[in-house]
Amino acid sequence: MIKKLTILFLLFAFMQISFSCKEDNVVFITQNDNLGINEAFEFKFDEVTGNTTKESLTNSNYNISGKGINRMDGVDSNALFFDGLSNEIEGTLPTNLLPNERFVISLWAAPRTYPLGTSSMIALTQQNSSTGVMVGVNNLGQLVVQYFINGAFAQQVSSLPLTRNEWSHIVVGLNPADQNVVVYLNKNLIINQNTTSGSISWPTNSTAFSIGKNTMGEMMGIYDIDYYSGALDEIKIYSGKATQDVVDFINNQYVSPTDVDYQLNIDYSSDFNRPTYHAVPDFGWANESYGLLYLDNKYQMFYQKNEVFLGIAKQNWGRFTSTDLVNWQEENAVLWPSESWDIEGAWAGSSIILNDGTPAIAYTGVDGIKAGVGIATSSDNFQTLTKDTSNPVISQAPSDVDLDFRDPFVWEENGTYHMIVGSGISSIGGNVVYYSSPDFKNWTYGGIAFQGQQSQGQGRFWEVPILYEFPNGKDMLLVQKTPDATKARTFYWIGDFNNGVFTPDSPTPKNLEIVNGFLSPTITADQMGNITAIGIIPDEVTAEFHMQQGWANLFSVPQVWELDGNNTIKVKPHPNLEALRGTQTSYNGLNLQDGVPNNFNGFKSRFFEMEASINIGTASEIGFVFGKSANEQEEYKVFYDVINQKWVVDASKSSLSTEVRKDIRKGNFALSPGSTIDVRIFIDGSVIEVFIDDESHFTGRFFPTLPDANGVEIYANGGNANADINIYEINN
């Protein structure tokens, strides 16, 4: 926390500054004859609790709206954190107290994520009204000052961005009487421009204001894209002129700020759909995971992140860390659009430790027309990343392909760095292209490493590719087919990669999942040598649902992959997941009668692990029901269809909401009548993960609306079956 003024400074200030009361509780501050400013309004945000904040000089309280009221250490006592999606303070101020000839705003800001549009730290403006002043930040992080003089609009934009995750002191002086506007950043003059003469235009009687959101109505789809993301503190409005002496005087009332420590206090206690032990963003949008690796006693995992928009637009690199692959801590974003070549998004890529020990990444940058590949390095174990000055190291897709070009995957072998990138040829199908480099900076194109066939259902375009060597020397090429006539799907080939060319053992790829729902895995060897993967499990709900929810998508629990003798990837839960197990309840020797479900003595939960050994006996269908309401209006079924040899995920009755996925998905799985299968099921709010016989996996999502939709059952139809069940509460 920032310390208060020392007694010595107070004594000095008392000697140098005289205070005298003016009308309407305005305080006059002057230092010598040349320093005079009248303080009209101040928002200190020093409250400890509650959903209101006070304007100190008029003693007026204003509501703070949004998903959570997040207070944190500021530059003087407390500050407010604004999530960039929902937080705003609205109200009105008396217009007669707002200066119209010499106007000064002072505030402290620590931006976390730059907006998609132009956000506002404070807006004394209204849409469709030619009045007021706004101080905000644009999508490049540049400081933006907008104002109306004599009803005419003008704008000033700083050349450099505000530093993210650090406190900055901003002072704006608008002086139409002197035909001048100035902006100071941390006491340095960064804008000094002429204005027209006249006066600032204000509405009569009262002036509407917003703190944390612009008022000009910028939207993308149903989402406002003008919310401010980050911390704000000590917003003060003065009449007077913002000279260097005035700026120094205001700034010197505060000692140097400490590191920014954002405190998020979003109350999800009533959101039973939100997972508790899967990696999920604090709020905002999450997409593809990538770059998983172990470094300095921590696992690092990156992902496509957007805190200011619940969708895909100008993506950042989010970051999670974990000591055990199970409990994840979300960290600040480490990479974001900032250059002309990546201004439309820092898209997916991968991470690597270079031969000299330097952590590094390769990523996709998009300029709005084409995609290229850039690199960045870290000097602090991925807490921050520095983009290379030679970016983009690959400026655009090679001429061999005519579709998009993204998601570099990199590795080192025998002193050479290798890279594959997802792409495609519109007349043929998806592919990956190959590059090599001796130094990770200078890359040589090596041609198409492997070409898929859209005519054989392999998709038109491939993204997030992985090339990985298993311990037996066989190579895996894994890609995600983007949606075309069918949904996105992850599949793979096993074969050999030599001299920039991948040769599969079979031309037909294998699906990674039995039932489609798990995408874009990232892969690494954990500290015990297990080949470990984590993927994205998308919500597949409407934008309206995401807006109400405040977060989007999540990541799977960690898996361990092995390659069996048939060159098929066997998927099983990571052993570290057993640390989540709490109280165990066992139901041994359950005799499942045809059409008579068993509800485990009334067990109800949306957060648990189930371990089941099932002999399917004579049943034609054996399955589970989750999220079942007492009136049976909502229920989510997962079952094995013995006759058709398929696992089925039936979400058709899973929710009364019309904004969530309620389809039926199936996947082939051969199992003989009378067989015994071992199943581990992880239920975590709205997500289910199913592991079968330590070799197969699939996921699903369900979003019930009723508070009592937490019933659990096992059943058999068309015959009888037997089961031994362990249910574990979750220690989290």
C-alpha cells in the first residue's frame, strides 16, 4: 500500500500552501502567486466494503455496477479494479461546478488489458451530445483525450501506450481560454497542442459521468467494447491551469506507487455451472491451450485470452501456472497486440527453452490482412515476454498454400530449431508447412510437411498442430480440423518425420476423442516423465449466455498419453488428480435391475469424482444421469449403447435454457456383451470428463437452470448389470 505523506512533508506543505473555502464546498489551493487551482470533485475510492463510492466534496454516493466490486491497494489507501466487461460507476455532477475555460483532471491508472474500442477512465460526456470531456485509453493502450469546445469535437492521442500492470499518473489540462491542451504522464509533458478559443461545452443543470466505461456506444455484436480494464485511483477535477508546477504539486502528494496487485472478488457462489477444479479464467474469454512446459518448479500453460470481450477478437496470451498440474493460478497476460504486423491479435503458438536456457515462444500475429509468425523471449521464467525486434520472423504464408496460416509449433533437435504451422489449400484440404532455423530467428521454408484431404473428411484447414516423438521413436502429427460441414475435431496420425516431411503409417487419421468435445491439446513431458496433455473444452453456448455468465470456456484435467502396439494413443487421468479426492463413499455389488435406476441413497452433487467398475451383463444400455432435478425437467445422460457399440452423450433434456447446447453426440467404442469396463468420471459444475479403461476419453457440457438439478443415478436398460462404485468429494 502507498504510504501517507510524512509529517515533514505535511509541515512543508502547510507552510507553502494556503487553503481557503469557496462557494459550493470548492477548495482553493495556491502555491505562491503563480500556482492556483480550485478542486471541484474528487473520487478517492477509499471505501473498504459496499457497492457504492463517494464523491468527497459534494458528499454524494454513487453505485458501482458489475459482476464484482473489487477493491485493492492503491496509490493512497484503496483503489478500485475494473474488469473491462461490466464494472462502471454512473451518475451526475452539478454543471455549475465544472470549469469551462481552464479545466484539469488528475487520476492514477494501472491498465490491465487494452480495450477493443476506446474505453474511458472518466467520461463527462453523453452519446449524441456535443458536450464534455473524456479521458480514456484505446486498443493500442494510447491515452485518449476527447473534448468539445463551443460544441465542436476534438481529440488528442498519445504516441506511446500506457504501461500495463503499473501505476501511471495522468494529468490533463484543457484551456480553451488560452487555446491550449496539455497532457502529462508521470510528470512528463507528452501532449502540448493548440485548441480553438472559446469554452468547454457542458450540458445545462447537470452533467452525466461514467467512470470505467465510455459513453459513445461502441459495440461488437451484443457486447460493449468500451469498458476500462485495470485499476483506478484518486480521480480529481480542478479548475485552473495544468502547468508543470501544478502537475508536480499534485504528483508530490503521493509517494512512488508499489507494484500493482489486482484483487478479484467476483462472487460465483450462485453459479453452479462454474468449475472449481478445472483451470478456468477468473473472468472473460479463454480458448486454445498451448505451450505447456515445466520450468523452475512450475508448470506454465498459455492460452488464448480476452478479458474485455467474451469472444474472439484481438487475442492476448493468457498464462496459468501450477506446481502439480491440478491446482492452477491465473497470472497476468504476457503477450498482446502492439505492433503493426500483430495489431489484430497475438494468436496461438508454442513455447520452448532455447539451447542457451532462454525461455521463448513463437506466436501468430495478424495485421487484418495476413498472418505472420513472431518470436519473443523471457528473462523471468515467462512472467513477462519481450518481442523480438526482427518480428515478424516469417512475414506471411508461403505461396504453396492459399488459406490462413497460424499456430506455429516449435521444437529443437540436434542443434536445429524446427517449426510446423497450420494452413491449407482450398482445392485439396488442410496441411502443415515446415520451417527450420539455426538460431530461432532466421527461418528457412522447407515446404509442405504433410497434406490432408478434405474429400476424405480431413477438413479444409488445420490449426494448432503438434509434432511429437513418443519414447518408441514414432512421431505423432496431431491437428485440429476447423469447422466446415462438420464441427471442429482433433485427430492424429502416427508415422515418421524426417527432413521436413511427415510420412504416416496409415493414411487414415484417428480421432483423439470417442465423442467430440475436447479440442486443441497442449502436450509436454511432466517432471516424472509422463507425456501430459491438457485441452480446451468449449462451452458452445450463445453470446447472451456468455454475457450473463461472465466467463467462457475451460481447460481439461491433465491426461497422460501412451502409444500402444497398434499405434493408438491411450488416454488416462493424470495420477496427480488423486490428490483432489476427499471423503470416499463406496457402493459395492450394486445389482442394476432393468429400468430401475439407483440414486446412491439420494446422493446429490455437481462437483465430485466417480470411479466405477461395471459388468454390463445382459443390459443393452448402461449409463449415468447427472444434473437431475427433482421434477425430472432437467437431466443429463451419458450411456453406453451395447447394441450399436457407441458411447452417447445426451444433453437434450439437460437444461430449460434455450441458449445452451442440448444435442446428442455419439462415438464408436467396441465392447462385447457381458464385458466389464472401468470408468472414471469427473463432474465439475457444467463439465464432465469420462475416462474408460485407462485408454479412452471424452467430454461433455451441461447447464441446468434449476437449483435442485444435482441428482445422480446409474441405470441399466434392456437387461441387468452389476457395478462397484466409489464416489469422492473434491478437496478444493
